[in-house]
Amino acid sequence: MGSLAKELDMFAEALIDRTCMSNASILRKIAAAAEAREADFQPVRAGDSAPDFTLPDTAGHRVTLSERLAHGPVVLTFIQGGWNPFCEITLRAYEAIRPALRRAGADVLAISPQAKEENRMAVESNWLSLPLLSDFGSAVARTYGLMRPLDEDKRAMMIRLGHDVPRLNGTVEWELPLTATYVIAPDSRVVRAHLDPRVMRRMEPADALAAVRALKVTASG
């Protein structure tokens, strides 16, 4: 099983090499930033109870977290959208590990602030079977304490790259969710959390699988 971190780092390095100097400088600053401090925001984190939600998948079916948890643990990952290549790489990594998660009695759900039609295109282009849910308006991401405004440098970089975030998300705000991942036990308790302002830093799928397996061992003991 390959390392997601290594794949994301390799892509980041290649992107820095081929983009303009302004974008490269911003990407280097993002990559070098310290991990988000708890004092900076109050997101859901390990030990908390995961807020319940109901969101549509790409087929329009309503998916409720508590209903999924009734069948076993859930790995829940928040992405910024199918336009973000770091998010696409992450989705493909979790798609690859989904069979192992399901054998361990768990499943994975992904949440994007984009409309379900945009999510559908991301699912099709990346050959995904995992549910990609539409948090249009970002109500769930706000409940999890993940929404952050984009500063001027990041906004300018997005414009240069052709990513009009308000248009992509159907809002007027230049804001995106932190790319967080949670491993949630059937009782809604978050047993592992990964939050980082650096878009190229995500929870390793292998770590999520290990947390799920640990839950299974605890339950059987």
C-alpha cells in the first residue's frame, strides 16, 4: 500500500516546478506552514461526538451519518472539491482502501461543498464508488468547525489558476473547508481526527484502517 503523503508531496513539488513564480511562492508557504493550533479554531476533534447530518450523494439519495454508523464505523473525509487535484488524489487513495475498510466492518464517506452535479463529475472522472456527498452551502462543514476564509494571497492564486471558489460553490464567499478526516465509532465518538491547513497533508488511509481495526478489536474484547 503506497503512502498518500508521498504521492501528495510529489504532486506538490511538480506543481511548484511548473506554475508561475507567484503561485509557487504561495504553495511553498502553505507547505511550510505549521500545523493548525487548537487555539486558532474550534473544530470537531478526537474525543468529541460527531454531529449527525443528512446530505445527498451524486444520485440524489439522502445519506445520514447516524444510519451509516448503525452498521459500523465511518471514515469521514472533507474535501474542497473535485477541481482540487490534492483532493482528487486523496479520494482515489480512500477508494483504493475502501474494500479493506468494508471487510473490517466500516465504510468511507466524502463531503464536498460543491453541488451534486459537480460531485458527479468528480466521481466519474476518478472512477469512484465511495459516496461523495454535497454539502451545498457548507452547513455541515460549519457544524464541524471547518470553514475558513481564503486570505488575499490564496484568493489571488485561485483566480490565477482559474478556480472561482464562490462560483464553484454557489456562494458569494471566498471560503473553503479545512481538508479534515475523521474516524467515527458506531456510538458517534471521534476516535481519530486529522486537520491541517496545508492542503497537501491528509490522514493516511492506512492510519484510518488501523483505527477501524482497533475499534473492531475493542468491540470483540
